Amino acid sequence: MELRIFQIIVPLIALFFIANVIYSFRKSQITITETIFGGLFWLATLIFALFPDFFSTQIAKIFGIESNVNAIIFFCIGLLFFNQFKMYLIIRKQEKNLTFLTRELALKNHAEENEV
């Protein structure tokens, strides 16, 4: 097995980010759920970088695509769309919460002004 340059660089970067996730958890900057998902993501990135041909072939077989590269591209585009949709839902929820909070503060300020 020939070792390519990205198979050295990407695992080192992934290890750095795994350490960063653990450090952030110990400093109480992120939750246990964020720690688990962050750690799993970077661990998967590390493993995928070490064995790219195996995983790209498996993804191509699952999706029925002839080319390994095309399978990876389609898979990544799907992940990007999924993440974009999740971000949209989070932003929408934050906007609703902000609207609710603004209304509550306006009603509270109005009630305080009328009492004086």
C-alpha cells in the first residue's frame, strides 16, 4: 500500500481537532453530545483518510455508481444538503425564539410604563 501525502496530513489534523474537542469539553465550552459527534466526525475523517480506496469502493457499491470519485462527490453533496437543511431549521427556531422574546419584553415594558 502506497502512502500518499494526504494520508499523513489529514490524520494529523484530525488528531489535533479530536484533542481540541476533548479540551473544549473539559473547559465546559461544549456539551457531551457535541463532544461525541465532533469526536466521531474527526475519527471518521481520520479513518477515511487512511483507507480511502476501501471506503470509496464501498460507497460506490451502496449507491450503485461505477466511479469511486463520483460516489464520494455525490455522498458529500448529500451530506452538505443535509447539514444546510439542519442549519436552516436551527436558524428558523432561533428567529421564532427571538420574536417571542421581543414580544415578551415589549409587553413587559408596556406594562411597567402604564403602572408608573
